[in-house]
Amino acid sequence: MHEYKLLHRKATGNNSTSSTSNSCLALVSAASNLLPANRKLLRKLTELKTILVEAKNFHRKFLSSEATAAAISTTTTSLPTSKVFGRDADRDHVVSFLCNPDEADTSGERNYSTLAIVGHGGAGKTTLRS
């Protein structure tokens, strides 16, 4: 345990603002001078270094790309042009239900209409939503 604390101080004492990866790398290089009884510690530190590199690559590849921001769909209030064939009556009914205010409500409060589209696969739910 004494050797570990000495190595830890040596690794973190050189640069107080060092990043996690720099201190880990310094600890791994310093651990290479350990006694044979502490080779298990060296293997674990090497594994941690590998995991850290993989995590950095993952972050660069997936989390900081602009592709994730572009994949977010935008919400619009304008009516889309019709590209649906054979569902005109259903489409018109849905649009009139969602766009026309309820005539019976005269309280002056603003109401929002919602519509659940449910059904088995292949029934045209996504087409109707479009």
C-alpha cells in the first residue's frame, strides 16, 4: 500500500491541473517499476487506460457529432402538402378535428386537441400521421 501512495503522489503531484488520462498514464508508467508482487495492479491500470481511450473515442465519434442534432425532428404548425393516396377522407377528418376549435366551448379558455392513432402493424398509422 505504501508503494501505491508514493506512486499516486508522484503521478498527481507533477501537475495539479492534469487531466484524468494524464494522471492515469503517469501512474501506469510509474507502476512499471513495481515489484513482481504488484503486477496485478499494473495489469488493472493498463486495462483502465484502454477503457479510457475507448471512452474518449466513443465520445468523439457519437456524442459530439452534429449528426445527433440534425436527427432531431422539428415541429411545425403549417399543414403539409398532400402526398397520401387513398386516405383523403381520413386525412380531412383528422385535420378538421385538430385545426377547428370546439364550437361548444364558450368559456374563452384555450383548448388543445389531441388524437391517438392506434392499430396493428401495416394499417397506415404513420402514413396517416404524415
